[in-house]
Amino acid sequence: MLDTPLTFTATPGLKDGTTILKLVGPVTLSTMFPLQAELRTLRPTVLILDFTDVPYIDSAGIGLFPSYFISAQGEGRTLLLAGLNHRVEAILGHTKIDTMIRTFPTVEEAEASL
């Protein structure tokens, strides 16, 4: 499971300026660099990261999201996380990232919050 590559696909959300980035696979030190490069180029008004198919995230992977969040917030953009499984949700809870970045059970609920 942890050797599985991480893939991602960006699609437009329901509202103008919203992008949904669907992640598939673990977000780890060995898989995160293409995602990190993508996050550096994405500048939508709202970015929803869909974690529905992310089985695991390690400490290196966790570090990607506060960095993007802080950069986005400074530019008036929004980052939301959706579809976290219990394992990923627990890790984000232990690191307190869930107090910084809003999370939602589904992408649909994240979009409805806008």
C-alpha cells in the first residue's frame, strides 16, 4: 500500500474559481514531490483536496498542506479538505492541522459550504 504511487487530477468545481484536486494513493515522502509541484502552480480562488482515495499520509505529506494554506490565505484564496478516512483524519487531528484547515466528509459538502 505504501509503495503505491500518488496520482492526482484537477477538475473544475461547481462554482467559478473552484478547483477540485482528487488525490489517489498515499501522500508520503516518496510520493509527494509531484503533488508539491502541482500545488505550487495551482492558484484557484478555492482549492478542494479530495482525500477519498488516500489511504495514508505521513509526516512529510502532512507538511504540504499548511504551507499551501498559509500561502493561499495570504493571497485571499481558500483551501478545503474533503473525504478524509479515519486514519488520515486522526493524523490531522494529532497535528492540529484540522484546526487550521476546514475539513468536510465529502467534496459535495465542501462545495456547499462556499
